[in-house]
Amino acid sequence: MMFSYTQMQKIIKQGVRGGDGEVHCRDYINSSMNSMPFEAFGLNEMQPGATIPEHCHADSEEFYFIVSGRGTGIHNGRQFDIGPGDGWLCRAGETHGILNKLVPGQVLTFASVFFAPRKAL
């Protein structure tokens, strides 16, 4: 299955998880494709000044991968600089967030993967 960036539906989200500004999302894979080992894979473009504050997913894990831009990542209360090629995994129950306030006027692009809850064997 081929996915073209220019043909993907762009979803504009305001105030993600109580944060500031807009995040433009393109969800390449979602939970309707239930044979996949994850719930969703999306490309996110945080508009200048946008934030997704520290939050928690009790039942799923999420991996952030920075494609372009520089910003601030948050994991379990610790803040750190992020840039292209950086990534971090947030296990179920851990807190995480991402802030695009480091470089004025910049769009921060990152991919996010939500992993499905593990089923008991």
C-alpha cells in the first residue's frame, strides 16, 4: 500500500491535550488496520509556538521521532532539547510531551507511533 504525503488528508488539531496552537496531522496508519502491531502512525507538523503539554496514556505506548526542526521534549518530568533524528519511547503510564517554542517561526515536524495495548497471553 502506497501513501503519498500530498494525497493524505490533513487534520488540523487545536490545543492538543490542552496545549497551545495548531498541530497539522496526517495519519498514515490507524486502528482500523487491526492486523498491525500498532494503533496509529502519523506525521505531525507543530505550527510555530504550538505545544503538547506533558500527559499520559494509561494503556498505550507512544514513540516520537523528530523529522525536522528543533524543540523541547518532555519525558517523565524531564525536559531536553530535540532535533532531527532524535526519538524517545514513552511506555504506558509514563508522561511525555513536546514543545515548539525553541526557534521562533519554525514548524517542528515529528512522527508518532501509538502501540496497541499488549494482550495477556
